[in-house]
Amino acid sequence: MHRARATLIALLLAFSCSAVAQPVPPDRGRVLQAGLAAAPGLGVQLGYISPRSIYTLEGIFYLDTAPSFAGGEGNTQLSLAFGSAFRITGLIRTMGNAPILYDLDVGLRLGPGLLFTPGETRAQKNQQFGLFLEPFFRFVSAFGTRRFFFGEAGLHRPFFRAGLWFVF
């Protein structure tokens, strides 16, 4: 019985020490967000994020293509968005000084987009440009000492995005 209890205590201490050693997502500085995207089609996302304790300011570039050989429409979309996100867990960390090792963000981005479709008519070419408003949800967790993994879902193409945050 003592051996089982000692093993349990040793495991709990080991897990708690490793949890404390993980870095908390930054609440100041600069972050490069780079990731891959899916649905519909495939894409990439690259952006600059300036995190604060309870919000972020960000500028994000999206590139999405839905190739016809993969069952898509064969179009490509380029977008640039600027926005901000409310850091839910950042508020909890600030109010209660809790060591939460991940971030949950809810945000809104606004920006222009261009849609290119092969074989488009002159009227369609005149309608390539559009503005969009995108609500999004993001999860960020540690992946090394100054790198963080992010997963993001939003209403603008591509809908699902995942990648890394690089703090610099």
C-alpha cells in the first residue's frame, strides 16, 4: 500500500513540475503566426500579432486555393485582415494570477479579399474584390520555450487553420 501511494505521489510531483516548467503564452512582445489551412481547399496563413494581457492586435495574410483536381471550384483567394482578439484565459490570469498554460481567444478581423477564378468573364473580374468581416476562435498552447502551437476556426476561407507562434 505504501509503495502504491509513494508511486502515486512521485507521479503527481513529476507531472506538476513538468506543467509548471511549460511557458505561458506571451502577454506582451511580438509574435509571428504561421500556419496551414484547410476547408474548403488548402491554404496558408501568415501574420503579425501583438499580444497584451487581455487582448491582441493583429494583421493576418491568407492565401487559399480550392483546386479543381481535388473537387474544388478551381479558384484562389488572397486576403489581408486586421483585427483584435479578447483573451479569455488572459483575463483569468490577470484577475486571479492563475498559471493557465494555454490561451483561448475570441476575436474579429476585417479586411479586403481578392478572388481569382480561371475562365472568368469580364463581369466576374469586376467583382473580384470584396470586404469581409470574420469572427474567429483561437487556441494557443506551448510547443517549446519560445514557440507555441495554435489552432484557429473562423468564418472566412480557409475555415480551419493551425500552425506555430514564434515569439521575437
